[in-house]
Amino acid sequence: MTTSPETVSASPRSGPPAPVGPAPRRSGRPYGEWILAAALLLPNLVLLVIFTYRPLLDDFRLSFTDWNISAPVAHYIGFQNYVTWFHDPNSHQVLINTLVFTVATVGLSMALGLILAILLDQKLRGRNLVRSAIFAPFVISGAAVGIAFQFVFDPNFGMLRDLFHRVGVTVPDFYQQPHWALVMVTATYVWKNLGYTFVIYLAALQGRRADLDEAAEIDGASAWRRFYKVLLPQLRPTTFFLSITVLLNSVQVFDIINVMTKGGPQGYGTSTMVYQVYEETFVNNKAGYGATIATIMFLILLVITVVQVRVMDRGMKND
């Protein structure tokens, strides 16, 4: 049986109908979104340029000069400030102090913060009060904390001396022995900033996947394996974020050191690079030399941050 052409042309069309009329015009909404984004970002970018990038460039420029902070003119001396800093034995001591203080404060703050967050994530009576007590020191001024802890570590009538005296242990003189002085300012800083890492880890724990913990427990995994194989991988982004922020905050600490030891004892016992910048710039009136130390510190932090980001990206790809 043959089908006539009329019958074929009258059969229903399959698929979408052909467009009729002129093509629709593209909406102007993307341009409006770009304008809105620029309007929202522009004030922040202007503030960053004025208060961050421009001072950074000025600091780099001043690092090549010999400038008394009260003088109207800075004299260009090339790399002399850098040569002086690298050959100064006091600078080596300051660098070691900065390294020890930073590693200790970052490691202890993150480890203790994670332990407290795990403990206080449980259903315990009065946990909200304990959480508030742990976080409270973080919002207190560092100078006030330093003054308060002077009475804790005082070798003559401090609280720590009284506690150890009752068990027959002699407390070292924290204000005369450089190593113990560094331990003192490190412990004070960790106590003050522990609440920050605690709160961040606690928020991450409350957002973790509970089904993974339940599955590991059903499979018979021990508590340590559940912590190492299940919990820590989920906290990796949080740990990466804290490793950078706590590191930057630790390197920049000034108030506690200034109040408790003023960089001493015995010269540079607790001086860090930030405190050396302050001392050279505002005490010794060597603003050019202080800018050199600040530039070196910036470059060191830049390299460390880049390495941290690379390691974190590689870890995320392996997962």
C-alpha cells in the first residue's frame, strides 16, 4: 500500500517546533551583575590598596634606606640593611625565638583546641558554661592578660610558686632565665588564644557526617582508628585554615611580650621579629632597618603560606 504525498505532509511533526520570528535579544542582566559586583568590591579593594598594599610597598622601599624616623629625608644605602641583619648574631637569636615561639603556640593551640572541642562536643552537664569560660580569654586584651600572668609566674609571690611550693618543687625564675621566660610568654599566649581554635574545631565537629562514625563503629573500628581514619580527614580543611590563621597571629604577637618581658631577659631572650621591628624603629630610631626586618618577615611568611597551600592542595587531590 502506497502513501500519498498529502498524507505524508499531514503527519504530525516530531520534536520541538521551529522558531518563529526574530531571535530574542540577550538579557542585560549579566552586565547588571558585573556592575553590582564592582560596586560591592570596589570599596574593599580601595581600602586594601590604601592600608595594605601601599604600606607594603613603602616598607619594601624604606628597607633600602638609612632613615631616622624623625628625619624628613631617607638616604638610599642599597642592601646594606639586609647584610647587617644577616650578620648580626642578635638577629639569629631573634629568628630562633620566633621559630620556637611560633611552632609551640601553633602546635599547642591546635592540639589542645581539638581535644577540648572533642570533649565538649559530648552531652555533658554544664558544657555551655565551660565553653564560654574557654573562649572568654580570647576577647580579653593581650596587655591585660600579660599583666595578670605576671602575678602567676612571679618567682617570689606568684600563684605558680605557691602551688609548687606545697609539693616541695622549686619554681624557676621566669624573669631571669631566657629559656623559661620564653616558656612563660608561650604558655600565656596559648591560654589567651586557645578559645579561637576551640570554637573553630567545635563548629567543624558539629557539622561532620555522623553516618561515617556510625558505620566505622558498626564495623568494629577502635576509637583511635575512628579518630585517625574518619574524623581527621573530615577536619582537614578546618585544620588547614587554622594552621594559616594561627601561624599569622602567632608571628605578629607583640603585646604579651612587651608587657611581660620587654624582649628580655639578657637582651633578646624573648624578642621575636615583630618585637625587633618595634624596637629598631621606635626605640633605636632606625626606621629603615626596622623596615628591612619587616620585609624579611613578610617574605618568610609568604614562602610558608605558599608551601602550606601546595601541601593542602596535594592532600585534597590524593583524597
